[in-house]
Amino acid sequence: MMGKDIFECGFNAWLAMGILSIGLPLVAVLLLLAIAAFGRYVLTGRWSTRMGVR
């Protein structure tokens, strides 16, 4: 693919670029949401009551 014009790429290359351009930001957002939910879960102290600490 080096040295080729972008319009000379095949369908598989376009498909891969489309999946990466949509999939990577989606995975990043989901990961951030999961981290935020876990942080909120820990900060509210719910995890300590289930572990029998409190």
C-alpha cells in the first residue's frame, strides 16, 4: 500500500480503515465509561460493605 494513491486501495483496505475509524473511538469511549463506573463504585464505598470490612 506504500506509494499508492488512496483511491487505488482495494475494498478490504477501505473496510479496514472504516472499521478502525469507527471501532477505535468506540472502544476508547467504552473503556473510559468502564473506568469511570468502577471509580464511582469504589468511591461510594459499596465494595467495602460487600467484602465484610464495614
